[in-house]
Amino acid sequence: MTMDAYKAAGNEAQQYVWAGAIPLQIHLHDSEVTTLPPPSPALILASRLGYLPLLVPQIKPFFSSSLPPGVDTVWFDYKGLPLKWYIPTGVLFDLLCAEPERPWNITVHFRGYPGNLLTPCEGEESVKWSFINSLKEAAYIINGNCKNIMNMSQSDQAELWLSVLNGQMEVYRGVSSKLKLDNVAGDDFSLKLNSSSSKALQGINDSNATAPTRTGRIPVRLYLRIIVADIDDLEDSPIVDSWDKISYINRPVEIYGNCFTLYDAVKALLPEFFAEESSIDDNPCVEEVGEERESEEASSSRSPEDTTKVSNEHAGSLSDNAEIKLVRIQGIEPKLEIPFAWIANNLINPEHYLHICVYVKIKEPINI
């Protein structure tokens, strides 16, 4: 693949990410229906990069005539599980639907907000500031500070948010380029593609042998769904009825050189599922840095086609009682051998976090 083709593939991937959408069939909860017949469900095409509270202006007209008296406190659930509003819609879908459900049937509530389970949400303004805070976090991870975010003009901040709200990738690129967060992974793979002669390539190899290659700190949010049941098909996975059954990791991954793959990143974030002899400490291409596991609520409130299983060459590195059933990013299941730099540069969300959903089947529970 030539350098131009490599860049074109990355640009095409980014376009697919921004155009990604999920068909939703949204039902009003039975307890809030006051009319007969009950209202029909609302059919909405939701952006993968968006957030459920942003859909309320489109949804409410479908149900306003059926609602009981009271003040709106909107929230959503899927099969009884309250959905966390600050997780992008596409990530919720990838995490909770082992086999994609189209349309995705979820329930909307306009009353009875479960404040003991969900952090408060005051509509678009809450979503906007959650997004900005995540962007600050990502900037700090990438650059060691978030000055560029803090120093954004009000007009740039408004334009950035509207570009996310309206799915305008080119507008977003124009504003976000000022933040100096692009190509965070130091993609040496593309550098080698750009070398048109064996002499130039030899020069890169000599440089790699005498000095550290460029590094990249990648902001990652990984959502781990552990399946203990003895099943063969993911569609038979038990329903997630509590967020306690989802492990959440908010931790940067640091890349050294061009040998670091998606497999290496998963191994760095989930070392307990890999045999000791294949520990990340023995891998010269990875250095684990940053924050340890933490609760998702604590993190969100801070201010600043082919891989359902590991490939044969990696299977021996897994712990005997663990099997990676699925790694899903932006609705796709990328090969674990793909350079992590390419994924980090092309499949990130607008707040510059890479969201990874992982399904692991284990024979017995592992304390994590």
C-alpha cells in the first residue's frame, strides 16, 4: 500500500465513523402512558457519536400527549438497565448488544429519574460540558496539559460543539486542528510507507536501532463485559441488568515503535486475562502508563471483520481460563494484528478518546 492509499484509507475510515448511525425504536414506558391507544414507538436514526439526551427534542413530540402531569426528567433504559447518558450512543449499542439488534429497542422515561443509579443530566448543557471535560482529559494525556482547550475562544468552542451535534466532520476538523491533538500515535508505519527507496527505509531502520522511535499516548476507555455462562454464540449472552457487571477502564496506553498492535493494547489494559509468560512487562513495545481502573462516575465528573476470537498466533498467549470473544470499536470488529496507531488515529471519538468494547468468556470468575 502506498502512502497516499494509506492516508486515503484512514480518511475513509474517519468518514464512516462520522456517518455511523443506529436505527432506534423508542418506546414510552408503560407506567407513563395515560392514553388509549398507547402511542406508537418513535423511530429515530441516532448518530453513533451522539448522546441519548440530545435526542429528546426529536422524541418528545411523539409522546407529549400521552404523558402524565409533572416535570420532565428524561432517561432511557434497555431491558431494564438505565443507560448512562454520558457514554456515546454507539458505545452503548456495541457494549449491550452482543449481536446487533436493528432497530435497537430502548425505552424512554420522562418521570422518575433514578438518581441513585445515574448522575444528574440537565439536557444538552450537561452533555456539552461532559464532552468538554473529556476533551480536557484527553488533551492532558496527549500533551501533558490542556492549555489549548482552556484557551479556546467562545466562538471556537461553540463551533466545535455544534459540529459534533450536527455530525459535520470537516467543520470539526477545522476547529479541532487548533487543539494540536491530531495524529497522536506517531504513526511510524506511515513513515515507512513514505520511504520510496531502500536507502531511505534503511535509514529509518538504523534510526530505530540507535534511538527510541516516536511515542504516542492514547486516551482509552475500555468497557469489559465478562461472560461466565457456558455459551457458544454471543447472541445467547446473559442480559446485562446492572452496571456492576461491566468493568470500566479509563487509562492511557503508550506506544513505542511500530510493532504495537491492537492485540498489544488489549493485553496492556487487561493483563489478568493473559498467561504470565506473556506479561506486558516482557513486551519491549509497550509501557503501561497513567491512571488505574476507576469507577466510571468518578472519571466522568472530573474536570480536567474478523476478530470475535484471538487469531491462532495469539491464542497461546491467553490465560487458559479466558477467551476473548469479541473486540468491537465503532461497530466494527477489527483484526487484532492491525497497528494500534492506525486505529487510534482513525477510530477515535470527537472528544479524542478511543472507546473499546471487549467481551471475554471465562471458565471461572476472576477478581479484578
